[in-house]
Amino acid sequence: MKVGVRDIAREAGVAVSTVSHVLNGTASISREVRDRVLAVARELGYLDQRRAKATIATMERVVVAFDRSFETSGDAAFRNRALYLGLKRECERRSLKITTFISDGAGFDAGKVEEIARTEKASGIILMSGGGQLDLSDLVKTGLSMVVMNGEERLRRADAVVPANRFAARVAVRHLIDAGHSQVQMLGTTGSDHLAARRSGFIEAIEALGLGSHDAIVAQKDSAEAGEAAIAAQLGETGDLGGVTAIFCLSDPLAEGAMRALSAAGLNVPADVSVIGCDGIREARPAGLVTVSVGYEQLAMSALAIMESRLMVPKPVRSCILVEFGTELLTGTTVGPPPGERTPRKGSGSVAARSRRYRRGSIGGGGPHARLVLNRFH
């Protein structure tokens, strides 16, 4: 249902002219009245409605380019699916048309992408990445507006929106410390760029907080089956976890596998061992798992907002924008105090605790938990 200024005026208890002045900044209105009007406008959906109208006026179509490494099937493809579905939903909400293109080989075919973008009269290009550093030299030379989702141009000559993978690991470790744990072990894999960032974040947190150091348990790949095999092998070699009371898993599928192996060995989660994951995507999150959401589904909102801002305020020389999304701790039943402790420390706990969001600064259109980084000029 379409919302108008009369609806806002009625709900806020003010005159229609007052609403108009607040929304357009055409008169001095008291702070209390202004806040009330904006709160009602936001609650009724008017601000989103107005923002969408502006988007329709400046943007009609975007080209979404994938390289061959962007898989949407397989063990860890749920992240890529979440990225793309989030983009589709946001484009539908903004009435934006999408033209998709998949490169034949590795990387992005700059010539073909440019040809499609200019033929379709697209407002810009969204480059869907599986993570890591990208060489976009040829695309940068085209001068087209582009935003990378879930990756960065290696020289930061293109705008990008990324999840805070490194910071997410630190959030997970902090939550385990708050629950009373001092012996924490990591279950991870080798190779994946996004998991490498989480691995680094874990190591940094362990060193900074002076926790007990344990060799990481390494799974063959990022899947529940591989995680289960890795934990089972560890338990088979030593018979226990060597004093470890909590396991940080670099992904939710690995956490699911870890819980299976612990259960098969007769260990209870969280009574004997606490388990925490990292991803927070509903599709892949086991029931009850405590995990850290890195906001894959929300990256599109910032990517399109950046592109829109470039179109509205063009500059021949501009600073690149990097938006790093914040994290949200999703509580559950798999983290509790270490064995022998009756209650967790204040502020921790699993079932009763609420989800907590960790801020990294903010940028308009990026959500309240995004971090803005201005980088080199191009």
C-alpha cells in the first residue's frame, strides 16, 4: 500500500505542512517533532518508498558479471547463492533490471562485459566474486561504474563491498572468552580466501588475549563431512582434545561436522565441549548452532547504494570506497561454560542471550554495521 505525507501526519499528530518541511528541509522544526516525524515515516515504509523512487530515476539496469570460479553448487556454494539471491531481491525491490554474464575463462572478460554494459545502456556493473584479490585492470580502463561484491580489486581501483571475515573470528573468540573458556582450538581448511581471513582473525585474537595455543585441526575441504572426519581423526589419535574446552570452526558446515564427531565420541555439546561457527546463513546453519553472521545477504544493499551515489555525484577523480560489513552474533545452544563451571560469566550464555551486533563504523546505505574505507584515487 502506498504511503503519503497525510498518513505520516496523522500517525505523528502533526500538520501535513510540518511533515513536508521535515522531509524536504524547508523550515526549522524542533528536534523532538523532527525525530517523531522521521520515526513514523520510517516505520510506515515511506523513506524506503521515497528512496526507491530516486533509484528508479537514476538507475534502470545493471550488468551482473560472474567468473567461472563463482560456483552456485557444491559444498560451500551456499555463500555464493546467498550473495546472488540478496542482489536479486534488492534489485527487485528497487525495480532494477538485471543482465547477467558469465565469463568463459578465469577472471572477467573485460571486452565482453563492456560491450554488454554499453549495449544494454546499463547504469553500472556488479562483479560477483568468490572472495580474495582481483586484477581488474582492463575493466578499470573502461571507465564504467563498477562495484565488486565479496572481493577487492588488488590495487583498490574499484569500489567494493566485503564481509568482515577477520573481525568475525575475533567476535567468536570473544564470545567464548565471555563464556569462561581459555583453551580454544580452531577447525579449518586451507585454500579458501574468505576462510584465510577468518583464520588470521582467530590467530590475532588468540595472541592478543593470551589464550592457550593449540595446533589447528585441518579438514580436507569446507564441508560437514570433512569437518566430521577431521575431528574424528583428532579424537582417534589422542582419545580427547587435550584440555580444549571450545572449538571455533571457520564455517557453519565445519561446525556441523564437528558436532557430529563429538556426539559419536560420547561428548556432549556444550556440556563437554562448546562449538561456535562462522557464516550465519540460514540455509547452512545447523539447528541451535551459535555462529557469527557476516551479512552475505545484505552486501547488495551497499553495492547498489555506492553505484547510485557515483551516478548522482560524478567526479573525474575520485577516491575508491571499501565497505566492510559488520557482524552479528547469532546465539543458540552450542556454547556454554567450560566443564566444571556452573555458570558463564556475566553477559555470556547461549539460550537466553540475544543476538549481538558488532559495529565497525557506518556509511549511508551500508547498514549501521558497515565500515567505510576511502582509498587511493583513480
